[in-house]
Amino acid sequence: MMMRVHSIRGNDFKLDGGAMFGHAPKSLWKNWYLPDRFNRIGLASRSLYVRTDEHHLLCDTGIGNYLDAKLAKIYGVDVSEHRLIQNLKAIGVEETRIDFVILSHLHFDHAGGLIVKGSQPLQLHFPNAKYVVGRVHFERAANPHQRDRASFVKGLTDALQESGRLLLVDKETVDGLEKVVSFHYSQGHTPGKLHSLFQGAKEKVFFAGDLAPGVDWVNLPITMGYDRQPETLVDEKKKIFDRAINENWLMFYNHDHRIAASRISIHKNRYEAVQQLNRLADWACD
Ligand SMILES: [Zn+2]
């Protein structure tokens, strides 16, 4: 079975550097990301596009361009165009061809790209796709906690439900995709977060999502202030990385400002991102 993967950049955005690096001191993280005068760091919203003989799959949609002028300014987003959709077009893929959008979770910087700019009630991009969301996570997004409410988009769970194309998952895969992807769930960043492992004959690619948003979070104790249970997340990262090392997975990063994917290795008890790639272009997994 043919399987090719591409990293596709969406709209860049900015978040507070301290919030992105949790309890790590600024004296450390400023060596990795240089903050601007508002202490924000520049982040990518990078999606993974997977093409097989039968399917066009997209993992996450980035922040998109739906934010109003005030929020766009706060998050440093240029909302004049939807870069993910433009960049898919640039490799010959119209949004209408995507048949599955797999959402790791529904935080606005991962699912915002679904939303058609200016629509109210919300209209969704990718009109022919099934939207795959973890069942447990969907519940959280529909009923957020006070602490993470600001990370979700009001009205998005309703729009997904009303699309008639929402597919809630709680198993290892879904009908029709058994040979393409297996699903893994984590709880540390947000309840029921969905991770996709694409399994070609030659290459396995793991969508890390916010388990490790970039190479600097591969170091186990580095977590985000946004993580709901950082200690759980560290334990989950370790388990995933041990498998990644044993099975030589390619780890895919959605927020890293430079790096799209890497292998994982361990050196003197410290996990490291090695063989770093700044993009995946028609990368053969078959
Ligand atoms: Zn998140």
C-alpha cells in the first residue's frame, strides 16, 4: 500500500514563553526560543498530511485564520489567509479532497483551522471529511474545566456535531483505516488526547501533538504550563519514546519553529531528538 507523508505549515502564532515551558526557567528556554518584547515566542502550527492509495488524511488543522482582530493581535497571527489550505493547494490538494481530519484535541491552536473565517454560527472547512475526535476528549471540549476553558473554541463542538460527519473514537482504529493508522490516547496534556501512529511498511510516523510540541520538549521534564497533569505527561512521554526508539518511529512535531520530525534516542539517561528534519515532503513510508 502506498503511503506518503507531508508536513504542511499553517498560520504561525505566538504564545507566552513562560507558559510554553512550564516550570523551566527563562534563563534556560530563552536559548531555545527568543522571546519578543511581550515575552511571546514564535510557534508553528504544522499539520501532517498523509496520502494513501485510497485516502487523503490530515492530522490537525493548526490555528487557522478565524480569530478576530483583537485575538489575532494577542496571538500574533496574520489572519489575511488560511495558510494550511493555501499550502495544501500548493502541493495539488484541494480541501474538498481530504476525507479524514484527525484532531489530536480541540484546543484552538489545533482545531481553529477548521473554522471558516467570519462564520457565525461556525462553518467548517474540509466539507467532505469525517472529523475524527477522541470520545473522552470531545466530552471535555463540550464541558471544559475553568482552568482550560480559554483553550477551547466556543461553539465548535456543536458545529462538529451538526456537520453529521463527526466520528468519535475510543478504540485503536476506525473502519477503513485499520491498515493505515492506529490510535493512542494520553491524559497529561488534556483528557483523552488522540495520537495517530501511521504505519507504512518501511516507516512509522507518530503524531506527538502537545505531548512533545517540539524538539525541546523531548527532554522528559520539560512540560508546558498548559498541561493539565505534567507528571502524568512525563510518564506518558517516556512510554511513547521507549517505543519510538525500539521501533525507530519518526516523531512529528506540530509547534516547533524549525523542526518537523526526528528520531528519538537516549544518551546518558536523557531522551534526545536526533536526525532532525525541517520538513517532510512526499516522504515514503511504503
Ligand atoms: Zn493543546
